[in-house]
Amino acid sequence: MFTVGYIRVSTDEQDLSKQKHLLLEYAQQQRLIIDQFIEAEVSSRKTPQERRIIELQDLLETGDHLIVAELSRLGRNMLETLNIINVLSERGIKITFVRQPELSTSGGHGKLLLAIYSYFAEAERDYISMRTKQGLAAARASGKLLGRPKGSRNKRGSLLTPFANQIREYRRLGLSVGSIQKLINPLLEKPATYNTFKYFMQHEPQDSRNQ
């Protein structure tokens, strides 16, 4: 059996080594040896070829084992993720999602769980994105000034101040720094780096509702 670890992060600001450590830790617990890693530093919006999915599919053969951190690392949405899983599982390739160990690619029950989980994961992302946009629109409608205040001494991360409450809510929901970056960046005039989000979360201002 040939075991492959697939790792993907959205930007070079994120850390490939953290995902790699997660996969290696799992392999050690299961007494497995990961023979090869395929790493990609690209957004999920890129093509399967750019995300090295095509290379991954060509590499794996019947009886091989694919280890991934979580479902969202494979595809850009529910349908694409399930399609990749179906293609691989039909070829007799075992797939393990370390952060979702209850999911299985074998049997009707396992495939049903995968479909349900993927649906709710995507629906939650869409819901959070919708709430963020609605909150931003409401803030603008009420005349609030969004963006980094002029003359701010703490310039690093201050452009995220208008979104402090949304970011705090995402953290409460358990979203990673990278996931929060994906949701907030489209709302900014200039995208912020991973380190900027991380710094802001470590030094975030008090809840604006209590000010």
C-alpha cells in the first residue's frame, strides 16, 4: 500500500508545516508511513491542476491510501469535493480525513455522511459570508466610517477594526485564522495578510458593543 499525504493552504502566509505535522502525527498514531507528500500553496478557487489534484489522482492506484487534513482541502465546493472523493473511492483508494475521523469513503452509510457533512460545511460558509456582507451594508447605511482611521499609531491590523465583532464571532465558531482571512478579505479595499489577521486577533480591541 502506497500512502500519500495531500496538503493545501490558500496563501504563502499560512503554514504548510502545521498540516504536515498533523498528518504525520496521525500516521504515527496509526502506525502508518506516509510515502509521499503533495503540497500546494494556492487558493481553492484555482483549477484542479493548479491545486495538484490531477497529479494526485494520477499518482494514486488501487489499494493506496490518501490522508488529508479535512474535506475543505480537496475541493472548492461540495460538488467538486464529492466528485474527487467518488473518483478515488471507485478506484479502490482509501481516503482518511484526520479532522473528521468519523467519515468514511466506503459503503453507502459513509458516502451519505460525506454528502451531509460537505453540504453543511458549505452552507455554513455561505451563511457566515452572507451575515458579514449584511453587517457591512448595515454599518454603511448607518453612516459608520469603515476602514483604517487616519493617523492611527497601531497601523498593523487596524484596517480590521470595523470587522472586530465578526472576527470574534468566527473565532467563537472555531474557524481558523486562514478561514477568517478568506471571509473578511473580499470585504477590504486591500487584502490583509495572514500575519495581519493573526496579530489583530492577539491584540483585538474590546467588543464595540461594550464601548
